[in-house]
Amino acid sequence: MQLRGFAVSVLITIKIPGDTGAFRRAITERADEFAKIGEGARSVGAIHHRLGLGDGYVLVVDEWESSEQFERFFGSPSLQAFIHEVGGHTAAAPRVIVAEAIGSADQF
């Protein structure tokens, strides 16, 4: 979808509580699986993806073509199992924020 010549997308942040030491190890030890998940995400609408670690949580910062595409991808039982395996605490729902991406003069 386009609006006034600009592509419309959504920015999504996800804060997942968990064992950040286990997650940091998994980034290296399971790099091939992370890469495969990234390829799958791009094939269904992901535009950008970054990860960050905080005190007891993993922060995901994504841009997707639509929130519906993200929800289908993120809700996958196999992805949820992977998140748990790499240290995410999946007993409680992660904090997910979805916002329309907009352009501005200070964007970089």
C-alpha cells in the first residue's frame, strides 16, 4: 500500500523476558537457525530486524509490511518453541508495540 508516494509499513518492538546469557550463547551456537528464521521472515513481509539485550530481556526491533504479516509469523508455534529454547520466558506474553512507520526530516 502507498500513501502520497511513501510506502506504508509498521514498526514493531517486542520485549521478551528471559535468560540473556542463554540467548547470547544461542546467537553463536545456533546462528544457522537464526539465519533461517530471518530468511523466512523476509519472505513473508519483514523489512528490517535487530536484536538487543537488556537486564533480563531481549528487545526485538522490526519493520514489517503489515502488522498482520508479523502476527502470523510471530504466532507460529515453531517460532514460539525456538524463542523458549534460546532462553525466552514464554509463560507470560511478551510486550509488543506496533506503530505506523512515518517519514520525517530527521530520519536516518
